[in-house]
Amino acid sequence: MAGVYGQPMIPKPALLAIALLGLTGSPTFARSYHLHNIEVVDPWTRPAPAGATAVGYMVLTNQGKGPVSLLSANTTAAKAISLHQTTVAAGIATMATLPKGIVIPSDGSVSLSPGGYHMMLEKTVGPLVPGGLVPVTLVFSGGQNLRIDLEVRTGTGMASPADAMAGMSGMNH
């Protein structure tokens, strides 16, 4: 196709793609994992030094007819993983451990995100570096296990009270 002054025209979709790449610096593709009626989308964490506590995020979707619970998780990249929820009341953030897990309603989704539900990867074995992948096995009700990778990213999302509390792994909460 010829444009103004005989110059080639770039189709609008290609221009949009070029513009988006310019905004992000590189293409971003959300990882997605499936297990029966469960979908895990965009699992990620921020960089952390060895021995620190990192925080894991993702979106869990249940396309089944009944609720499903994320009961626990495990990894070789940290000494332990625990499930938590951060809540803010009267301007004060509190974090609670969820020993019964996180319920994902039928035909619904739950977001593990800054300032809400999240996974605490306690005492990382080595550093979590940008671009790296952290292997995690999610354990769901009904004995279902799903192996995923948390992508280590910088500058994703806003810092949350959970991130600020991540270094407090020795406290009782």
C-alpha cells in the first residue's frame, strides 16, 4: 500500500503494536495454567534477596459447578509458602494467615494481588532475579495439584501493606 508521497503505509494494527511495545519496552504475555476447571493466570512475584520473604500473586478462576479451595502451595525456592490476606481498617493494615486456604467460588475468580490475598514465600533459598521463574505447586481441594511458575518482575503493580510486611516473617500474624 502506498501512503502520502508514495511512502509505504503501516496498517493500523501494526501501528498499535509498535506503540504498545514503545510504552512497555518489551512484549508482555500473561502465563496461563489449567487443571480441569481451574485456571491460573499471570502468576508473578517481585525480586528478593536470598533469605528474604517474597510475595506471590496471580488470578485463580474456577469454571466448575462447585467451589474449589486453594489449600496450600510448596516450592523448592523457599523454606515454606503460606497463604495470607491483608485487610485495611481505619487506615491500619493487618495480615492474617489463612490455614483453611482461599475459596474460589463456582464460575468465579479470586485475585491474589497487592493489598489482598497473597502467597508468602518465606526464607527464599536463593535470590529471585528479574526475568527468573519460581517453580510452585498449588494444592487444591480434591487432591488436585498444579505446577506453575511465578515470573519474577520489577515495577509491577503498586506496593502493598503485604509487601511492606514481607520482611517480617518471624512475627506472629
